[in-house]
Amino acid sequence: MGLFMSYIGLWSYYNADNWTYQPSYVSSNTPWFFNGARVQIFPTEHLKIEPWLINGWQSYGRFNAAPGGGGQILWRPTGSFEFVGNQYAGTDTYDNSSRRRLHTDDSVMLKWLDRPGRGWSKAACSLTLDAGGETGGGVSLHDQYFLGFMAYQRLWFAHDRYGLTVGGGAITNPGRYLVLLPPINGATAASGTPYFSANPGDAFRAWDVQVAGDLSPQDAITVRVEYNHRAANVPYFSGPGGVTPPGGDQGAPGSLVSGWTPDLVKAEDRITFAMLVHL
């Protein structure tokens, strides 16, 4: 009971566990943690069944009276293959208990090469598929749904001291109910903003690709350099002019500022340097 880390979207809450620094869209727009209770049941040494009773979709407290629910099925028949399926149902729209959310997140991971001591020592790949939607409370699955995927290939070299990851993904999320809101004039998920709407049926399609190279001089330290390209069908990323009004945020979070508009663009390129420490 308490706070436990979600693996919906596959990428871990702890960045040192992951193959890249920047998650793909599926992981960026799905939970990093749940708050509630879970039970882990092991019918066999290869199978885990995990029911959840939680406060909601990445939420410390419930938005509505009913809690969220779901669970995970993890099947690992060998040390080289794993399937994990996560399922969720809840009422997660503030002040609208009639709107119900459903989500399924399913991943397959395969280690297809393992040659300790060789120059090319290990290789693994992953594929994640997500689908979901909201219905009731003024919306239907036709105009409020989520579809996404991400796929990655990881290679290790020289006793796992070097790593290379290539991958990416894409989502479509009409209604934008899972899209992270650009922080325009201090906007939050609760405040919203007229500069970036989230009305039923509002289209949002996006994709990304990334390449990451790792150096691990010892088991506890990884140095990573990564290139990311992200794109969307609507202006979404912060351009040179930024998303903060001159002089700082003004008025209520996300509100209109007379004579000013944020500089949003449809694509961004990013290079990240990071040092990750495993404790």
C-alpha cells in the first residue's frame, strides 16, 4: 500500500533503468506512479498477476468518489522473453464523475543475443502498444481516444560497457485528454489554457525518433548522449520566443495575455547529455 511505480508505457520512474533519457510519447503521456494498493500473486515462477486499487491516473488524491482499478499480468517464460500487460479503468476528469476512462498498455521484450565476453555482447528489443478512450459525461470514444506505439532496439558492447539504442514511436489522441499541456503562461493540467485547446475531437497526432549512446565506466555510472526529433500535427513545442509572457507569467495560470501569443512550433530537435547514477 502507498506509492508504487507504474510501468504503463514501459519506461521506468527511475531514469537509470531506461534505455534512453527522453521517453517516447506513449511513456511521456501515461502514468509514472500510482497511489493506492496492489497485491502480487505468483501462480507459477514465470507468471505474476497483480490487481490494483488506486486513487486514479497518476493522482495522489481522487478527483471523483470512485477509485481507479486495474492490474498487471507479467509472463516471463524464459530469461530472454517477457510479456507485460497493464489494464486500467477509472473516472479521472475533475468534477465529472460520469466520464469513464479505459486504457490498455501491452509490451513484449525479447533478448535475442547474449554472448558474454564478446565484442558485441548483448542485444534486445521491445514493442509497446497502447489503446484507450473516454466515454460518458459529454464525450464518446469516437472523439476521445488514445492509440500509440513505441519500438526500440538496444545493443551492448565490450562487456556491456558501451550501449546503443535506436527507436521511437507515435500517438494519436483526439480530445487531447492525455497530452501534456504546454506550460503557457504558467498553465497546468487543472487550469488549461485557451492557447492550446482540449475540446472533444480536437486532433493531436505526434511522432518521435531517437538515438542514444552510453558509456558505463563502472556498473553504478552511465554517461549518455542522446538525439531526439519530435513532431506534431499542430504547433506544440516551444519556439525561440518561448511560452512565457514578457516579464513573467501574468494573471491566472494559462489565461490570455493582451497583445501576446506564445511561440509554438510543430517540431523540435534536442541533444541531451546526462550522467546517470545507480544507487
